[in-house]
Amino acid sequence: MINWGVIGYGRMGKQYVDCLKEKSTLFKLSGISSKSNFKNKNFNFYSSYEDLLSSDKINAVYISTLNNTHKNLVILANQNNKKILCEKPLGMNFSEVQELHSLLKNRKNNFLEAIAYRAHPITKALFEILDDYELGGIKKIESNFGFKVRKIRKESRLFNKELGGGSILDLGCYPISFFNLFSKKDDIKIMRSKFELCETGVDIDGEINLKIDDKIDAIGKVSLKENLKNRCTIYCENAMITLPSPWLPPNKIFIEVETKSRYFKKIITSKKNVYTHLLEASSLFFLNKDKKLDFLVNIDESLKISKIIDSWKRKGS
């Protein structure tokens, strides 16, 4: 069993704490550390991050603090020999992620980036469809993630450059990591990219066009000003496959497959939410009970994702 500690008790920290409260043979919540005044008598509360990370009662930590704190906390967790599940993005830029990659590349079994949808059954089901049906080669992929923030507040982490705000850094890992699933040669080229800045100096939306392995066109869009159709669409030679709500799948979700001759849905049901799926998969991986990464995001893939996002942020035109 993995004894988890949670660092940070904001929106995502609370989500994972709720999951860790569930009965499981794989994980349990052993401690929380937060700079807020949160205290709960039912769990060990650590007054500082350092105290939690040095505790011998904790095997692994989930880091859910602000984006600009991730790098230093991962370094400290590694120094204390903890297994690490770090909320995305791993770093503020490619340089930070390169530094962490150098630190963790020989300890790959100790780190995962928390891009949760990768652990949900829908991801595996998609590739079962691609393998089982004669749909032809993939020609194009579209992937979007965007929602409208009603008011831009300078103090909000989403719009504060120093805190790692902006649509590309906060949301870009979703379409980019999805495109990564289809690259067999690790060859993804940026063809075009663009973004729009808001009054706080961060990008409020962006679009990127990629070429995957010199044969698949990929278009990704992110936004903090528009409610996009948050879906992924794969255009094959003989079919179109659609994943509605791929990033936060509900308990019952489906994949649509449409060919010239027929239309069908692959239904996926689960009693667990996407974060519980990630905690279970991460715990198995850290326990060495599942040595295959499957679709989880390790430090090597974090580096690939960060490189594209960094170029997107710097070279949008």
C-alpha cells in the first residue's frame, strides 16, 4: 500500500484528498500540508511542506500547489526519496523541466505527472477501437480545451504570469499529450502557432498546428475566454472517431465511431472518477506491481510536452 501525502489544499488538493479517503487496498491518505489554515483531526496535518516530505510515514506525495512552486517541491521530494505525482504543468518553462528531467531520468519509477485522463479507461478503449476495427490510417486529429472566465482578475493564478498563468501553460498539456499518444517516432513538428494576450500579459487563448511523424496533421486549441467544444476528433481514412468530454470523463461516457456505412458508440462506464483512476494507477506503478507505464506521463514525456508548450508560448505568431 502507498501512504500518500498531499501538498496543497486548493481545488485540486481537495479533489485528491476526497479520493484518498475512499477505502482501497492500494492507497491511503497519511498526511496533508497546506499554507492555509486547513486542519482536520481525522488526518495528520503537517505545518510545513518540509515536515511532510521528511516524514517516514509517507511513501508518495501529490503536489498540487501553484505552478511556480512545482520545481522546487519536486526537488525536495526527490531529496527525501518520495514517490512523486506532480500536478501539471511540471515546470514554468522548458528550462525548469529540463532540470527536473536531469534529476529524475535515472529514477523514472519514482515520478509521474498528473495528467489524469491518461489513466481513465476511455484512453485504453480508444486504442482498442483503433486496433480492432479497419478504420484506416489516421490523417488528422483535432483536440480542444477551453472555458470562459467571466472576469479577468490580476490576482487570479490563471492570469498572473509570475504564478504560471495563461491558457497555454495551464491547458496546453491536454491537447499536446493527446497528440503524443499517436507519435511512434517521437517526431512532432510545430507548423504554425498563435495566441492572444490579455491585459495582464498572459495568453488568454491559443492555437497550434503540428505534424506528427510527418503524416498526421494535428490542431490544438485552448482558451480562457471561450467555451470550446472540449472534445477530441480523429479523422481516419475510413472513419471519424469522436471523444466528447475526454479530459474529465463522467461515470458513463462514450466514443463515437462513424464510417460511410455505419455509426456506433463504444460505452465506457466506471464507478470511479478520473482522479481515483490516476491514484490507483500511480500507486500500482510506484509499488512496482505494474511496471508498464501504459498511458501515464513519466518524466521523459513531461519533457516532450514542455518543449512544445514552451515553443508555443514563445513563438506564437
